Amino acid sequence: MTGDGVADLIYRTDPDATLRLRWGIANASGSGVDLNSLTSGANSADGQNITYGSSGWSRASIPHIIGTPDVTGDSVPDIWTVRADSWVRLYTGKIKCGRLWRPRKKCSAT
């Protein structure tokens, strides 16, 4: 997500229906992510959890969230969702942290 080539973590917090972002830190060999950096906000590259999607991300409204590699060709991972109303949406990733994905395409699941 940050564009540094190191894996980051996006996760949902259901009580407040938000998406959070943790920046990963490269492992000692530089060949991947130090998994400890993803275990808590304090261990992440910036020392905190960032609110990436501010509202509406509850399990009740969006039962399925699937992170995928880049779909749009901009080198930023994207997210597919299946909403409670059966709509499938593609949210395109943004390089700037703290910005919510915007639905790229809305299509029926049927």
C-alpha cells in the first residue's frame, strides 16, 4: 500500500466498522516483511494503526472483503467486496495513506 515494496496489512475492526492500515517493515534480509511489524500498530513502520476506511465497513453491510494484487494497473493493491445487498464492488487502492478506496465499478453479483 505504501509503495515501498514491503507488505502492509489492512484489516477490519467490526465494532466501529472501519478499515485500518499497518505499514510493514522489511525483514533483516530485505526479501520480505518482518511479520512482527504487522502484529501491532506499535510495531509497524510508523508506530500506529491508520484509519484507512472511516465508516461503513461492518460485517453486516459488507460480509465479504477480498484483497487482491493490482487490478487497475497502477501498482497499488485493490479490494473486491460483496455487500449485503448482493452488489459486488471494486475499490481501487490509493498510494496516499489515510484515503479510502473509491468504488471503481459496481456490478450485480447475479
